[in-house]
Amino acid sequence: MGTFKIEGGHQLKGSIQPQGAKNEALQILCAVLLTPELVTINNIPDIVDVNKLISLLRKLGVKIQKIAHGSYTFQADNLDLDYLESDEFKVDGRGLRGSIMIVGPLLARFGKGYIPKPGGDKIGRRRLDTHFEGLINLGAKFRYSKEEQFYGVEADKLKGAYMLLEEASVTGTANIVMAAVLAEGKTTIYNAACEPYLQQLCKMLNRMGAKISGVGSNMLIIDGVETLGGTDHTMLPDMIEIGSWIGLAAMTKSELTITNVSWDDLGVIPNVFRKLGITVEQQGDNIHIPAHTDGYEIQSFIDGSILTISDAPWPGFTPDLLSIILVVATQARGSVLIHQKMFESRLFFVDKLIDMGAKIILCDPHRATVIGHDYKSTLKATTMTSPDIRAGVSLLIAALSAKGTSTIQNIEQIDRGYERIDERLRAIGARIERVN
């Protein structure tokens, strides 16, 4: 098990470029299964979760060639479908939550798709109902082995349908879209997720020959086609990493430039950080954060009541950044209520911040009130364990701002979502060491 040792309390300086988007990569990589032709994908992040999915695709028979750092070609022209029912697949598929999105493409192209109950972050219940209900609406027959926790869908031919999704699930929408593009007739998906990464998937599929309209809205209309072709695709920068670096700059009173952020795809993220009093400057397609040597002050609502920051489906604020917001608020001037609506276990890392001296009241599994220190007292170094990707990076940011040397264990969780994070932080002056 790996460990980070972090000497905190130092200002950072320089520029940092965000990696390719993890959550986009997991969708886009599954889409290569929809065509026997060559697909080239660029800006793929070199992280554990993505590499696990690439390995799974290779075992399924996809021909994969690395052509440069972050750039690969994929060709799914001779798949080993027997692998899907092997004991090896039941282990491989369980190790990655994103593996669920191979089901829609396989069902659409080959008439069957299987997946073991996938793993991932321990942040609360994450239902698969939206995925399978959507595929059943398209005509698939569903089966589930409770003993093996193994799911399957099969269909001779999918047929388009109207469906109103119970929740605007990003991965659920992606799975249904990838199945519907090869279904017979028209499919209408209402209450579809409309995140930029889902838009990227739809744009890629349209370049491959799909007919998807309404991209960017919560109603997608898909006219099924018989086959799809190859394409080239470049992924967006990771908005969660961009938000992480904004928070890091504020907490460490550092001047940082975050380059090539695809500003138009960031939605409300810059403004939410501004509500905490952080100066977020747009410079072309870069974000510049000046050194907050005098601190930053949390805004109140117009009527003077305490600010509440909560997550919501896009274009609302992404739940993946609430952990960062919570940590950044610990050194702000003022108070804020953090309301994590979507996952009931995601705030359970706050005990580690309280150990470091943060003033946080955990109201219930979904809400925490943070009373900022205004730098009048700094966080103190401690030893902690990363429970999931986003909480892990939040603790890392806290450690970089704290006085003394902190230790973070179980950093494999951080590596699942952040590429070479220790090397990249050292390049801007962080004192961080990876120890096995």
C-alpha cells in the first residue's frame, strides 16, 4: 500500500495543466465497441481506473495500440465474447465501476451484454436501475444471478422507444444512448443527463454516423442506424481536477495558472469558488488564481443568511467537487453549509479534517457546516487514510496547507483519478514524497 508524505505550509507557484477527463474517458472507451473500424482517442489520462478499462477491453479482444502519451487506437473487429461469461471477467469487471458502460454497446452490436456488480468508491449507494430499465425499454431481456451478483441483458434486435428516466444518471444515459444508436427506429430519452462529457460522447457517436439530436439538453432524440464507422476523438480536460487546483491555490495562498481548461465547459464551477471569496480570473482559455495573502471571504445570500453550496445534475454543481469546497472553506472568512444530496457516505471524511483542527459540524450524512479559520489558526499535520478519490485529494490539499509533515495512506484511491499527482505537484513547488 502506497503512502504520501507531505510537508505542508509552503506556497506554490507556476502553471499546471489538467489531465484528460476521467469521467469522459470511461464513456468514450466503451463506445469503441460499437464499430469494427479503427477509433483514435487522444488526451486519455494515465490513471488506474482508465487503465483497468483499457486492460478489460484488450482481454475482450479489442486491438489496442499506444501511438503517443495519452493517444491510442482501438479496433473491435474480432471480439472474444466468451470472455464475458468467464470467471476472469467476473473478477476484472468487478474492479471498476465504469465497466457497466460496456453493456449497452455490446447489447446493441452483438445482442448480449454481461457485467458483474461493479465496485468503485465507497461513497454510498449507486443504483444500476436506470441502466437496465432503459435497456429493457429498448427490448432487452434482463437476468440477474443473486449468488454470483452477475447481470445480463440479451436481445435479438433492439427497437427504439420513448422513456422518461427516473434519475438523470450520467453513466445510465451513456449506456442507453450507446444501445439506442444501433436500435431500430426512434428513441427519445427525457430527463437525460446533459454533462459536457455526455455531450462529448454524443458528438463522437454522430461523427461515427449516429443520428442524435438535442445534444446538451435533457431530451435526446436518436434515430437508429445499422452500422457505425471509425473516428478520431480528443477528450476535454478534467473539470474535477481543475476545481481541485483552484482549491489548492486558495488554501496554500499560492499564485497558480491552470492552462487549457476549456472554459466554456466549466459551467458554474468558477462562480461557486468565487462565492467562497476566491478570485478566479479568465485569461484566454486559462484560469489564473492570484495569491490570496489576505485570505478569502465567504459570501452570504442576499437576505444575509448563511451560504449553502449543494450538488445537482448538470448544469448544477458537480458532486465530485463538494469535498474540495468543504476543505477550502475551512480557512475562509465566514461560514458555509455543504449539502451533499447524491451520496450518503461522501462527507464521512470530515473527522480527519476535525483532527487537523478544522471547525466542522457534521449535521447528518448529507450536510456539514464549516466555520472558517480565516488563517488565524492553521490546520495541523496528521496521519490519515484516503477513503475515496475526491476525499483523498481534499485531504491532500489540507495537508499541503497544514504546518508540519502529514502522512496519507491508501493513496491508490487518489491514483485512480489523478495522473502522476505527486510529480506534477512537485513541479510547482509542493513538498510531497511517495513512499511504498
